[in-house]
Amino acid sequence: MLAARLAERGRVSTLIDRTGGFGPGVAYATPFAGHLLNVRAGRMSAVEGRPGDFVDWLTANAPDQADPMGFAPRALYGRYVRDRLAGVETAHPGRIRRVAGEVAAITGDGVRLADGEAITGAAIVLATGNPPPRTAGGDDRVLADPWASGALDRIGDEDDILIIGSGLTMVDVIQTLDARGWRGRVTALSLRGLLPRTHGAPPDVHADLPETATVGPLSQRLKAARALSRGTGWRAVMDGYRPITARLWAEATTVERARLMRHLRPWWDVHRHRIAPEMGRMLDRLSAENRLTLKAGRLESVEAGDGKSLARWRPWRQAAAEPLTADWIIDCTGPGHDAATHPLTGPLIAQGRARLDPLGLGLDLDDDGRVLDAQGRADARLWTLGPPARAAYWETIAVPDIRKRIEAMAAIID
């Protein structure tokens, strides 16, 4: 979408995609219609300043899904992204060059592909999305990447499953299996044992946050937010924070950010990144059928058992418990975000061309998204967009946040 926006502003860019898919990424490449957006369609325009763009596209291409208050299939959003890119290419021929290939290294004036081709540019934007998931390790019954092609096909209809992680990826996996007729049981293990909350009935309401909820000691802010939620509902409070989250994160000190990560993040994640009501009803049904169990604790090891996998774990703030057994273990812990070991950013850090932020969340950036080198100087040629920029902006993975960053970056690069 940045390439499309640059083209509309008269700039030429080269768009490099390892898979050759150009657009959908992992989230929107799913062919399964049951995987729904986690944001209402009316908020999913890919273009800042054109709030109805996605709904207009749905009206023309999938009218049965054109409800701005609804949660459209993610596969449709993937088509929408592809169509927008193709439409811009038609309107502005020659301004976007597509290259299907894998970037092996970032050089001084561009990138080098795995096949040796060198591509130069006045600016390099790392829009690589989420890195591959971490692996839980163990035997061949551990499915390290649930998004890999055919990864879930080996699971039998009656097989029991242990999922490491209880967030959005876990919901996707269970939804996929449930739609296939799977009748087994699933145990989800995560540090706090929390499930994503669901969206409420429309219309969405944004609470007006009092000053005590946005300034001052973190404990005071949390107390004010909780008090407000008792009157307006917690969804309204979370939506009140959404437009200012990036600013509050930027204003926070390293100590404050560390406290937020250590104490509040699990609850922030499940309330902020909500799921469609249909998904919530599915989880409620499985719980009522005693087929979904949540465990709060830390995975310690995975071993091969007698025809099953065995996971040793330690409950939250307790001694080790009886091991969990399952026919399959699925790693849904999410991306690692380790910039120091990433094949592209790791060498930049080693060379001093980039550095980690103080908490090690990712690359350290300036206010506009430029990468800072080891001495804290901004590299005018090297930028980040989306998940690689999370250390600087925190809220940088949702479409409404990314489109704002695209507009700001396109104006500066222009």
C-alpha cells in the first residue's frame, strides 16, 4: 500500500515480495472464509482520507459482505489489497516495479537478492510484516508453523490438541479445525490463560478519557480507566485510547514502558485486539462442550511420549504440574520479533547501522520511522513500516494504524 501511495504521488518504487503474492501477506492470504477480520469493515480502508474505500470495494465485488458494521472474510481483504495495487499500476504505469525474490542483504545503496541481483533506491523501507513464529521444539507431532501449507491436515477428527498460546492465532486454528468437522479436545496454554475478548454490538462508542487516564503515574491512569469503564463499558474506554496510543507510548519513559510490558500487556492485548462475535460464540460453544480448556502457565519442555506428545509446564506462580499430553502440539505463540537475529536486521545491528530499542522490542527509530544507528543517528535512507516499527509506535500492526503511517511516510519520502 505504500508503493501504491507513492505511485499516486508521482514516485517510482520497486516492490519486492519473497512469495510473489504481492499484497495479502499471511493474514489475508487464508482461503478459508471462516477467518474473519478483527475490525469492522467500515474501518478497514487501506487509504487514509478515504474511509469508505473498502466498503465501496465490497459493494462492487462482494455485496453480501458490504456491511460497514460487519466482519468480512479476510480472504476478501486480500483481494481488495491486490485490486488496489493493480488499479494504481493501471492508472500510473511504470511507477511500480514488482520483483518476486528474497532479499538476502541490505547494502549501502539498496538491497541484494538471494540470486545476486542488486537493486538500488533512494530509500529502503522494511515492511516485512511479522517474523516467522517461534517453535516450541520437540518431536514431529509439534506443528511449529500453523500457517504453513497443509500444516493442520495431519490432525485427525478425534485427535486431542495442545496449543501453546491463547491469542488470535489460536482462535484461527480452532476455527479452521472446527469447520472441518474436528471433534477432539483442545487445551490452550499461555502465561496468563487469557482469551481475546469479542467486539460488542454496534454502534461502537468512544469514551472521552479524563486527564487522569492519560497523564501522571501509570497506576493512577489505570485506576481512572477502570473507574470510567464501570460507567461506559471497557470497550468504549479501549476505543478512547486507540487514537492516542502511539502518542502515549512515545511519551512514556523506558521505565514506564517496561512496567507496561511486564504487568499490563497480556490484559491490554486481549482487550485491544478483539475478535468478531462469531468467533467468540465458537469459543463459548467449545467451552460449554468441555472441549476447550485454558491453562495459565509457562511451557518448560516438550517430549515424545507413547504415541502422543508430552508437555511439561509450570502453572503461573506455582510449582510444576502434571504434564499435559496431546496427539498434537501447535505453536501459536506468535512472532519472535528478535531483530538481532533476523537475517536482514541482524547484520545491520552487527555493523552498527542499526540498534535495538532499550527494551529489545525491535529496531530503535526516530519519530518518523527512520532507523537509528549505533550512535543514535537517523539513517535518511532506511525506514520501517508495520510490525518492524513496533518498538517506536507499539500500535503498528492494525490497518487503521498502518495507513496513517503510510500517509506520513509517503509525504516525507516524496
